[in-house]
Amino acid sequence: MDIVGDIIIYIGIVFMFFGVLGIYRFKEFYARLIVSTKIDTVGAFTVIIGVALKHGFSFFSLKLLLLLVLMMIVNPLISNIIAHCAYSSESLLPTGQNSREKEDDA
């Protein structure tokens, strides 16, 4: 199980690396928010699963799986709240929109 755990951890690290490159590639706030959410959720998911497999079934693994469940619930919610607040403040509207009034007129 150690080798399988190591492979899954390395996959998660590679995924996080390419996600960080994606953050630098995108210019808009909302695109960067999506990429950072994927890095947090999927990258951390694979790393935590790899560590849990590496340690075998123990109390430590149970705590890791509880942390994983909390992360899978909280990370998308927090990102949604950040995006909603940014959109509501109208400071970071998507490209091509000056205000929500234009959106309502269309």
C-alpha cells in the first residue's frame, strides 16, 4: 500500500502544480477562482487519500477522512460565497459588463 499511496500523493502534487500554472494563465478573477477551487478540492483530495492509504487503517486515517469530508463540503461553499460577494459589489464584473443594469436591459 505504500507504493500506491506514494503514487496517489505524486498525482495530487502534479495536479496542484498544473493548477497553479492555470492560475497564472487566466487573467479574470472568476476564472482564477474556479482554478483555485479545483486545486484545493481535487489536489488536496488526492494527497489526503494517498496519505491515508500510506498509513493504513488507523485513527490517524479516520481523522484524515473526516478532514477530507469537511474540505469537500466547505471549499466549494467558500468559493461560491467569494464569487457572490465579488459580483454583488460590482467591483469585479466579467469582461464586457459595466454594471448589472446592462445585464437587466438585455
